[in-house]
Amino acid sequence: MLFRLKILLGPLVFFITWKVLGQAIDPKAACVAGLALWMLSWWVLEIVPLFVTALLPILILPLGGISSLTKVTPYYASDIIFLFLGGFLLARAIEKWCLHELVARLVLRFAGNKPSSVLLSLMATTAFLSMWISNTAAVLVMLPLGVGLLHQAGLHNSSYSKAIKFGIAYAATFGGLGTIIGSPPNGILVGYLRNEMQIEITFLKWMAAGLPLAIVGTWILWHFLRVYFRSMDDIKLIEAPNIELKMSPPQKRVLWTLISMALLWILTPFIKISGFQDASVSVLGAIALFIIPAGDSKSTRILETSDFHLIAWPILILFGGGLALSHGVQASGLGEIMSQKLFVLSELPNWLSLFFVSLSLIFLTEIASNTAVASIFVPLLAPLAALMNLNLIILLFAVTLASSLSFMLPSATPPNAAAFAYGHLSIRDMMKVGLYLNLIAAVLVTAYAWFYLPLIF
């Protein structure tokens, strides 16, 4: 019975919003507002899989007369989708041949036995990995290494154990800000700017904007954990054993593919070939991974057909739903109406408005998917830029970054959930540490958008 009521909540909210709000504003805009609330309610309550909710714009936008089916469906095959598809296949190759685990172990070898240095090494490695593979995968690789180290030293019930788990989980979140493929909301923003505003954000441009925040955020997180768990440097750790510096043929070939793709992404703006873009590099790399021999008796190629079925297809559909919803906001005129309603924020100092928006989205992401939050609020808050006389890209970068940063609840992000699942962390622990970090993140995003992003955009 409760499940049926939850299922009906979304359509009911949609219908009431459409009919009631439609008496005050354009019915098409009211329809899109209702659709956004329907999607948000189902995403928050997780009544159906997230990607199923993301299909709703295909149904509602044409029926509501906002846009035709032939205009809505291409958003589910946008070039941003293919950029992430190539990124997911690269991540699959890295995971399949355990390249990420090798990198992690090599880093630990040089970390020494000072607890804070080991923590920093684990966090830095996690942040780097999460720039190229999913945050969840990065955490699932690093947590066993960190927990194994704790068991080896007999510290699995100590406060240092909590510092390790928090550090790895939260470093993955910050690391995901460093590249376009690092976190799903990044792709939502790039797709929105390209499709609706005809503004191109290249892979290199994103790294120039996002990578410093990933580095600074990880560094601040490390210092926070050192202060919060003050006794960690009194602990004596056993020296990590030497690890043979030898890579298998498949690992070498995956590494060279990763380096080649990264270099091409960085150099794309300077390659004067018509039609060659970031998505082209992604597709080229993906094709290469299915062609390059593995050099291993277990497999003939780096990637095979079975690997294609293991990538995160639901996330790609989720991207499409977010881009389609953004299109609906623009096509219906809801964006212009929202700009009038947001006028009150424009009366505040710009930095305070940025802080308020960032803090609100950070806490909202505690109960909703970060991709869902970005999908809804990137187009809805875009009109605020004109009212604040602020660069549109700077505002939407702040919105997107904030939607990725949530630290209080296990359900907020998969890295949070993975760390919590390893035990010895209570909800109270996570909420206390997470509350501080949410506030720090809001200040950090605001300062970053106010002082640094204008240098890039």
C-alpha cells in the first residue's frame, strides 16, 4: 500500500502543479515545473531506478506540447553521452586489468609509516583515480588497501580507522571534480551549456577550472581530518613491504591508452581538424581498447564484448534525462519565469547569493542523487546569473560543484555508503564530520567561484 502511494505521489504532484500553477503562469511552463517536481520526488524516494525516472521527459514534453519527440530523444544520444561512454569503457579496462590497484599499492610503498602521510597518500591516490574511473570504483579499490593496513597494525577499531575511511570516501568526491568524466553532474553542465547556450567547455578548460579545486579540496580535507583526529600521528605503523615494480603487458597497454586519451583531450582545442572534439577522443579510445591485443593468455583483446555489458548504462540514460529536462525548461519559458521569481536573491551581495545557493544544494544532495540535483537546478538557476550580473558559467559551475559535495549521510553518495559499509562508523560519526565538511565545502565553492573561476572564464 505504501509503495502504491509513493508511486502515485509523483504523478499527483505533477498534475496539481500543472493545473494550479498553470492558472498563474504559462501552462507549458507549469507543465515543466510539474515534471521537475515529479522527477525530483521519484529520485528522492527512489521508488523506481533512477534511470527509469530519467525517461519521463520523453513522455511528458511531447504530450505537454513543449517539444516534439524528434527534438527530445536526441538528448539521450548527445555527444556528452558518448564522451562518458568512452570514459566508462576506459574505466572498465583499468578495473579489468587491476591497473588502479597496482597504482595504489605503489603509492603506499613510498608513503612511509607516518600515519598522516599514509592518509594523504591514500587520499591523493583515490582522488587521482576518481578523475578517470567512477568515484565508487576508486573507493572500492582503496578501502580494502586502507583497511588491510589498519588490520596489519591492529588499528581497525581506532579513531585512525575512521580517518582512513572518511579520507578515502571524501577524497573520491573531491577528485571527481577534476575532469569532465570524473562525476556525472560535470557532464550535465557541459551538455547544458553546449546544447542550450552554445558555449563549449573543452576537456582542457574543465581541468583548468576543476582540477585546482579537486587538489585544494583534498588538501583541506586532509588537514581537517588531521585536526579532527588529533592523535593519529602518535600511532606507530608497520613499514609497508616492498612491491615489485612490474606491470603485466595488458596493464602497460591500458596505461598507454589512458595517457594517449588524456593527452588528446588536453590537446583537442589545438588540433585544427573539423569535427574532432572531446567525444571523438572518447570514441577513438574506446575503439582502440577493443582492437589492441591484451598480450595475455586469458583474453585476446583489452576489452571484449562481455565488458561492454558491464559499464554504467543507467548513468548514461540519467544524463539524457537531465539534458532533456534542461531543454524543457528553456523551451517552455520556465527559465525566464524563474528569473523573475529569483529576483530576491539578486538583491543580496553576489558572494552571499553564491554561498546560499551552494549551501542549499549541498544539503539537498544529502537526500537526492547529485546527478538529479544538477539536472534540475542547472537550468532552473541559470537565469539568476543575469539578475546578479554574474558570468553564467561561473554561477553554473558553483551549482554543479556544490551538487557533487555532500558528506553527512551514507545515502548521499556511493563513496559515503561504501565507507559506512566497512563498519566502525556510526551515523552520528558521519553526520558530525559531514556537517563540518558541508559547511567548509559551501565556503570553498563560494570562494573558488568568486576568486578563481573569473580567471578561467
